[in-house]
Amino acid sequence: MKILVIGGTKFLGYYLTRTLLEEGFEVTLFNRGITPDDFGSSVKRIYGNRKDYKKFYETFRREKYDAVIDLIAYEPEDVEVIEKTFRDRVGQYIFISTGQVYLITENKHQPAREEDYYQKLIPCPKGEEAAYEYGLKKRQIEDYLEDAYRLRKFPSVRFRCPIIEGPRDYTLRLYSYLLRIDDEHPVIIPESGDNIIRHVYVKDVARTLIRVLGVEKTRGKVYNLAQEEVVRLSEFLRLIAQIMGKPLQLVKIPDRELLEEGLPLDISPFSGRWVSYLDPSFAKEEIGFRSTPLEKWLKPTIYYFMEEYRGEKPSNYHYRAREIQLAEKWKFKLGIPE
């Protein structure tokens, strides 16, 4: 099969491309050529900026693919030009959406199911404009694809993912917890932020995208993906500390106290309101989705960041000295023993 991957070298794209090549697919990558990779001549490369819509159309308007897998569509216009370019010349268009499409609605069902998408939108919370807009634009893309399938049978398949985890994750969110556990000082969780952790392993997403290639019944449908285990952030961090062989002392501090001390709540990046909690039952039943056990994928991820990663530390780690000082003061206030 002939596959075009839009993106394909950074995180999910890297694992997707690697797996496609291992499975014997003919792969073309379209991206700006900024992120280095080790694919060499095993892939065909086309460089460009997808935001240059005219050039994108001119580059691909005569090409045919069995599937186009789009990892970097964030604006409705991105997908409108995809349909215009590949209409009647693509077997499938696979779009990566997000669990945030549920979080900007009034949906109260937890975990969120695919049908919970159809809810009234909430107003944008003050100070959360960027995260809200991200979810809103992903919804606008999904709405466009729904209409395109219903009206013109444009063969899209949509996947809604929570936080995607694994080695090479450039967001460094998990790494920020690993550093805090590794230094053996107390780890702060905002009092409101002991969230449910139901993320998804990057290799499970990559394998699932490949699983649906050429599967006709998936056209026009949407699937939630998420790990099997459901744990609280505190349990998640205890498991990480156990794997690392490190002690862990969690300190829950009221949100207001953190802010008054000049500490942003994203010192605990999995504690915010934009951490989605999805039900993957439909994907399990319909396309055989299976997730790697939590502990099994945590081990190579921890190893990568603690032993192989050579990049910068997460930006939120520069608050660490102030966190430690506040945590020690708060422990004393609560009478928590050393």
C-alpha cells in the first residue's frame, strides 16, 4: 500500500513511520524537514509547509494514495485543502483528534464515549484561551469531516486520543515528574489536581492507525483510544517511583496557596482541567484495539528520559527550588513526618 504521512518524524509520527516501514508499506513523508530522523532512503520525502495551501494542492493534486495519515492538522482550512486535493484519489484519510473535544462541552459522562461529543459547548474559561481554542478547532475539523463523509463520502477515519506518552515525547510533561521524583524531594500536586490518568502509549496509537488501513467499515467513523488501566495521578506517580527505585513523598497543596507563592499549577502538568478521560470500548470491539500494560510502557519511557535523552529540561522545572521550599513548609504545617 502507498501511504502519505503528513508529519512523520517527531513523536507519534516517528513511531508510525517506523512501524509502517517494518510492515512493508511504501511511505512518503511530507513535512518541513526540520526534525532529523534515521529513515534514510527507505522513505520518499517531499518538503514543504502545509500552510502554503496553494503549493500543497499543486504538489499533490495528481497523486494517488491508499491512505493519507495526517498528524499535524490543527485548523479547519488544513483539512478543507486535503479534501480538495485528494477527493476521489485516496482510499482513507486518517485524522488525529483529541480528547479535548469533550472537555469544551457540557458533557458530564466519565469516561467520555464517542457519542458524548454531541453536547453544547461551554464558554471559554478565563485564562484558558489557548487550550480551549485547540479543542474547538479540532471539533471544527471533525465537524467538517463528518459532513464531507455524509455528503461526498470522503473516506475519513478519526481517532480521539488523550495525552500520548512514550519515548521521544517532546512535550516533556512526564519527564518533569521523573526529574522531581529522581531528586528525592517532595513532589507537589495541586489539591484540585489528583486527576484520573488514562493516557495512551505512542506505539499503541501507531499500531492502531496501521490496523485500520484498508478496512472499509472504519470510513466515516471515530474511535477513542486510551490505556486499559484507570489510576489517579498519585497512584501513577507511586508506580513510577517504584520502577525508578526512588522514595516518593507527595504533598497536596491548595491551588490558591501555590499561586500566592508564585508557582503555576502546571508544575504538575497532568493536574489541569485539560486532561481527558476516554472510554476506548468501541475501538476494542470494532477494530480490536489493545493497549500495552501501563507498567510495561512506563519502563522504556522512564529509561529513555533518564538514560538517553540529552535535550533541555522542562521549562516548569526551573521552579523546583521554590517548590521544595514550599513543600517543606507545608509538611511542617501539616505535621507530616520526614
